[in-house]
Amino acid sequence: MTDAKVKLKRTESILLELVPEALGALNDKRLHELNVIEVKCSRGKSDAKVYLDPAAFTEEEKKTYLSLLKKARPIIETHCLKDQGWYRCPTFTFEFDEQLKQSQNMEELFRKIAKDIK
């Protein structure tokens, strides 16, 4: 693994700890219940996608949470800057991770195909 990749992974792991901490420090109690699954930084570390656990949220709730997070983004970025003493922090984009749901749908399709073949 190259030096740049190691630094990128280190930044991602630091952000994976800092973002939930920042969410817990916000005044809005609704944001405290969000679980951060993964943080993926761009190669230049100027942008970072924060993946959240969709758990048992409806589509309407997800939209509400994303709008709340969009408003709270500068506060979360400031928290990360102050905690780490960085010169600049990646710009966060929040998304609900739908990969688990997609993989479950694919497994269900494979089961149906297996039944049809028999």
C-alpha cells in the first residue's frame, strides 16, 4: 500500500470516529440516533461521503435526516477541524447506505432463479 493510500485510510478512520462524536454534540436529538457505517474520502481528501445506516427509517424520514444533516454540515466539519487541528476538513456529503438492501434483493432473485431451474 502506498503512502498516499495509508494517509487516506487513516483520515477515513479518524472521520469515522469524529462524525458520530460531532453528531452527538449537536442540539438536535434526532441526529443522535444516526449510525455512521463508513466514510469514504476522495483521493485529494477534499470531499468525503459519509454513509449512514438506513435501519428502520422510511423514505420520508431519510429525506428529513438528510436535510438536517445538510444544515448541520458546517458545524460537523468545524468540530473535526478543531479536534484534529487540521488546516482544512473534507466537505461532507451524507447518504444512506443501500448496499445491504440491494444485496438482499439480489440473493432473493438468485433463490427464485434456483427454484425455477429445478
